[in-house]
Amino acid sequence: MASRVVGFMRQRTMNHYFGGHSDAADAFYAAFKIPNLLQNLFGEGALSGSFIPVYARLLEGSDQEQASAVANTVLSLLTLITSLLVLLGILFAPLFIDFIAPGFEGEKRTLTIELVRVLFPGAGILVISAWCLGVLNCHRKFLLSYSAPVLWNLCIIVAVVVGAQSDDLHLLAHYTAWGAVIGGIAQVIIQIPSILKVHLHIRPQLLRNNIHVRTILKNFIPTAAVRGVAQISAYIDQIIASLLPTGAITGLTNAQLIYTLPVSLFGMSISAAALPELSRLGDGAVEIINQRLEQNLRYLRFSIIPSVVGFLLLGDVIIGGVYQTGAFSRSDVVFVWAILCGSSIGLIAGTTGRLFASTFYALKDPRTPLFCAMVRVLSAGAAGYYASMFGPGLFGLSSRWGVVGLTAASGCAGWVECWLLERALRKRLAVTIRIEGRFLITLWVSALVSGGVCFFAKSLIGDMLHPFFAAALLFPVFVGLFLFMTYAAGVPECSENLKRIFRKLRPRSR
């Protein structure tokens, strides 16, 4: 939550100075996507599926010395490979731009190339941060590694404010890129003390003919391929968006930041916490795995269903409260809201699919998620292209609105991937994943009633309140009504979460 809140502050600051329709903003967001491929391929995703299951199993067996040696070997290999890829990324940046953003020309293309060359080293540093996260997660330490991005966001905010002293948006984009690099360094440094406490010594090391390292490398390639396929999907979206008028990429980026809030808070957090624990089990622990899957799925539904309703009914309130400032106007808010509604179609499927994929990673089977991800990419790419290129014309809209069809197509493809993963999981473990119909109906009714009340209140408020204050008023009301209704209906996930919160807030006796 902390990293996401500061992330919204970062994006609000950037939107205040860049606006929603500038070449500099499109160039920065496109440039940021390219080195981000390096972070996603070799960072959290690949390490989660290959390194964490092996490292967690070694720790479970109390083989601390062997676990440390394996972790050092993985760190050494990551450093070596990412350093080489960073160098190649800097040298061949123009080729990346021609492939990722073929619609960029002139100064916009030149600026994007310059920003890519600044951002690539920062992405390499964030890969090391992902290794720190993997080590700490296996030691059941989650808070520091997931709050470390706060520093990264703060560095970018400071860089934007300093760069905004000039009216040159191109110079501001350069300042922002350097702020991201400095923030990545700070994100790694803050985790080092905790790593030293649990990992003993960090030193260059390469284990040869080690069965654990071979297992990691064997699973790393298909796991990285899964992340690569997911990134290909994001890049396909960006390629298509680059063919649309100016503002499409910026709008897509702003909507994705809002969309990924529940994905990160609930989908990723539940999956990240479940992976080390499931890795300590095996294929034989079917009943325990089934029990934990059902429990995690109930928590996901409890969190994601109101998120979907909130985005659809109150998305403009949320976006206006976060982004509407300076050069970012009300029309930009409506545009981003439409994109967010398209993305919301696949929100439940996307978070559920993450949990299923983590289960396969824990079972050391990254190939099944790879196949399912490839199906999703192919279907999303084909449907997204036609929806974005030809959809607006069917409704008499500007081609700029094609990005809404793009996100809607990706959301529908997410359901295909989720269904394939669940089907494979049932076949692999003969699990019987069931969620009570009464539980789901209670969640949907509570979310729709709460959202409907706030939607009506939104129409009454109109323009009387500043967007920030309207969001500060309506969003807590929506959450409060939902919690009240689910608590009154006896939903155990609600009462358990409230008890945890109150227990954390209650002062401890000395």
C-alpha cells in the first residue's frame, strides 16, 4: 500500500507537469517500457518461479550453508547476464524503438532513444533488488522488500520537481529518467542490511555441477519465457497504441497504474506469500494445497470484486482525485476512466491466474503457465488490433478511443488464460476448487449496492468539490459500506481482516 500510494504521488506529479497529451510524456512512458523488459524477464517473475522454490526448500531442510551458496551463485549469474544485456540495450536502443514504437518519428523518436539509454542501467539495478526480495521472502520477511519501491518513487518525484524548474519538457523527461536510476540504487541499498542478517555473506560465487543450481537454471528459462510472453503482450499493446494519436500511450500508462493497485495489493501479495509456503510442500500434499488455494481464492474474491465495481462506477472519481491537476484536465480523466473500464474486464481473471501460476511454480512446473500465457498473448494481440483499429469507427468515435478496445480485448484474453490454468491444475493435482455461490452473491450485491449509493452521491456533488476532496469523501464511504454489509452478512474474510487490523492498531502492554 505504501509503495502504491507514493506511486500515485509520483504519477500525479508527472501528470501535473507533463499533462496527458505531450510527446515528452509518450516518449518517457514508451522508453520506460523497453528496459522494464529486462527487469521483468530476470527480476521478480523469473526468480519467483525458479529461485524461490529451490531456496525455500533448502531453508526448510536447515541447510543454511548450501542455501547461501546457491543464492550467491544466482546473484553472480544475474549480475553477469544483466550487465551484458544493459550494454547491448544501450548500444542498440534505436532498433528497440523502431520495433516497440514504430509510430514515433522525428524529435519524439530521438528523445525516446536518449531516455532508453539512461533507463537501461536502472533496470539492471532493479534486477538485483528483485534478488533481494526473493531471499527475504523465503525468510518470511515481506515488509521491507515490498516497501523499498517507496524510495524509488520518491527519487523520481524529486527529479520531476527539480526538472520542472525549466519549461523544456524534453529536459524534464531526462531528469525523470535519471531519478528512476538513482531510485533503483537506493532501493537495493536499503535492503542490504536485512540480507546480511539472513544470508550471512554476499560474495561472488559460481557453483559447478550443483543439482540445486541446475534445477534453478532449468526452470529459469521457461519461467523467464512466461514473463517474456507477458511482456510481449504489453509491448503489443504499446505498438498498437503508438499507431494511435498522441495521448494513447500516456492514457494507457495512467490507467494501468490504477488497475495494478488491486493486482499488487491483493493478487501479487497473496501469490507472493503463498509461493514459498507451497514450495515447502509437494505433489503429495493435495489436500493442503487445495485448502490453501480455496482460502486464497476467497480472499482474492473478497478484495477484487469491490475493486471491479469501484473502477466501473467510481473510476472517474478515483482518477480525478489522483491525477487531475495542472495540465491534466477533466477530459483526460474521462479518457483514462474509459481505458480503466476496459481493463477491469480481466481483473478477476488476472489476479486468479497469478495465484494458479504461482502454484505451478511451487510444483516446479513453469511450462504449463508458459503455454497458457502464449494462448493469451495470441488471442489478445489479434482481438486487440481489430478492436483498436476498427472499433472506434463502428461507434463514430475518434481513433484515439481505440485504446479502450485494446484493454478490453486483453481483459477477455485473461479469462481464457485463467480457465486454461485452472483446468490444468485440476488435472495435475485432482484438486476440487470450489467457492460457495452464496459467498460470491453476497460480495457482488454488497459491492453493487455500495457502488450505487456512491454513484448517486457523485451525481449530486457534481463540480461542487475539488476532485481530490470528492475522492477523499466517496471512496472511504464505498469501502465502509462494503465492509459493513459483508460483516453484517457474516462473511468470515471481513471479520477476520477487521480483527487483524484492530489487533495491529491496539497498543501493546509493556
